[in-house]
Amino acid sequence: MRYRIPAGYSPPGNRERRNTLDYALAVTFALFLWWFSTGAVLYAVGLPKRARGWSVAALSGVALLSLVGISVSSADATTFGAYCAFTCAIVVWAWHEMSFLTGLLTGPNTETCPSGSSGWPRFVAATQTLIYHELAIFVTIAAVAVLTWGAPNQFALWTLLVLWIMRLSTKFNVFLGVPNLTEEFLPNDLAFLKSYFRKRPMNLLFPVSVTLSTVATCGLIAQAATGTTDFAIAGYTMLAALMALAVLEHWFLVLPLPVADLWRWGLSSRRSDITKNPTDHDFDGHEAARPIRTNGLVRGDAPLINFLAGR
């Protein structure tokens, strides 16, 4: 007696192997996109002014196309749709990072922190150094929310929200004080931002940030592990990987690890000419270490926290 195997049937072992491959592929893709996009932005920022301008223009065009891709993929609840939404969101985020690092969108305040400034006045002054950048991100996220409203694929919106929230968390921690400041690759035109950083062993926000973000990471991992479709598995796995990277980068704020070595290729666009900048001041108004300029980039004494976690 013969039995007919139902169409689409897959033995349990095959399904488990397929799911494992799906998870591995999504994690690998998220890691690679995070690493490559960071290096590409660093490389473009280190280019001569003319080439840097062309790079910003080119990325602006790609970012606009990515917004179209986000809108189109929002109706696609497939594995391809999840990957497309995630990739387009990363490209849009890369544009915001480049627009900030090149000085295109920063804030009205381009001065160093006044000596002795503290508390609310210092917070306001620091906010004014990058408020245009933050408002641009907010407007972009709002636009993506409108473009994808009611659609089944919301992974682009969630990706941008993860990046922005974790970026703000990193900024607040650097503002309040951490051992490793995120200043190593600040462009020379933004060197004044270093005066708003504080170097200290710890701040009260850091453990809260790490704890909440770790809980969120575990929640995303659970969503990916219990996903009933390839679409959900791919989307939530990439989000979980991105969130885990953000948590790791928060730990880089207190662990002296040579993170910059990951993007040496991105720094190869720098020239070897070195000049000194005016003396900066730390949070309390005391003289800080002088940065070293190499083709418009300032080399400080701490590793860069990459842009997906709020560099």
C-alpha cells in the first residue's frame, strides 16, 4: 500500500536545519551590514572635501530610493520583504550619520562648552549642538511611520526606532560621563563636541540603559525564536542582532577595547598630514588632551562607538 506525501511536507529534521540556517543568515546579514555601512561612512567622511561632497550627494539619492523601498516593502510580508525593509532603513540611517559627521545637519551651537558650565545650561548648550540632526531623524521616522501605516511589514520603522533610541542612550551616557568617550573619529569641524563629554568611571544612567536594552534584546530573541513564518524569523532575528550590537557598544563605553580596529579599512581615506587643534576643555572647564588632526578627523584617546548604537 502506497502513501502519498502531502505537498509542502518537510520532515522535522529538515525544518530544524532550515530554521537554523534562517537564523544564521539573518544574524550574519545584520552583522555585515552594520560593519560595512559604518566603515563606508567613515571612509566617505575622510575623503577630500570635493569627493566628500559627491559622496553625500550620492548617498542622498540612494537614501531617497530607500524611502521608496521602505514604502513598497511594507506591503511585502515575505523573507525578501523583511530583508529589504531592514536594508533600506540602514541606508537611511547611514545618510543621517554622514549628514551629521560632514556638518550638513548639526545644530546652531558650534562653540565649545563654556568654562565652568554645568547642569541645565550645559545640557541646553549641548542639545543646541545637534538639535537639527535629531529633528531630522524624528521627521524621517515620522515619515516612515506614515508610509508604512497599517502595512504588515513594519521592520523598517522598528529598525530606525532601535537605532535612534540606542543612539540617544549612548549620547546621554557620554554626556553624563563614561570611561571611554566616543570621540576618536570626530571630524575636525565637530571637535568642539568633545568639550561636552565627561570622562568618569560610571554614571547612574548606564546600568539602567544596559539593563533595559538587554531586556529588549531578550524580548526580540524570543519573538524570533517563536516566529511561525520565515518573514517573522528573518525580521525579528535581524532586529535582535542589531539590538545586541547596541548593548555591546554600550559596554564598549566602559571596557577599553580597540573597537576602531574593526574599521581600519574605513580610515584608509585619511592622509598623513597632522596639525594640532586649539585646546579643548572637559566638562568641568579644565584643559583636556589636545586632539590630533588627520585629514579632518580628530584622533582622541578612546574608541568610536559605531553609528547603529548612537555614536
